[in-house]
Amino acid sequence: MRADHDILVEIPGVKPPTIRVLDASTLEAIWDSVRFLPMSRSQLQILERRFTGPCAERDVIRHLAGNPALVFPVGEYEVRISWANPTEEPA
């Protein structure tokens, strides 16, 4: 598995779709975009771990290897992550 693929990140109602390289700084930027949105404390802790934890990149790659998108609920919003070019096979 490689983490040097472009992903499409969207937070409907907060941020328009953008293409970024999947790496730790991208996941941290997503976390910075959502961490102040209203949500429960437990949801905040779960999302912090998913976006900044030691296996965050690997977990996103693993999920996208078998699913078209990864969707995280964030209060009344959601974060959608998918491969930017789904016709390309991730290595």
C-alpha cells in the first residue's frame, strides 16, 4: 500500500471539494477544519484519533482499497474522502 495518491476531500456545508495528496499533513488539515464544529466529546475523541493517530494514513488507505468513499459524521456535517481518480488502481 502506498500513501502518495491524490484524494478528494469534501466537507459539505463547510469546505468545497479539494484534491490533496494523502499524507499526515492532509489528515491533520482535515482535523483542523472539523475539530471546532459542534459534536459530542466522544465523537471528538474518535475523530481526533482517526485523523491524527499513528495509523491514520494506513487506515484511510485500507478503507479506500475496498470502498468507494470514507465518510465520517461530524456533528451535523460529514467528511467525505475518496480517491481523486477512482479509475486508477491504488498500489
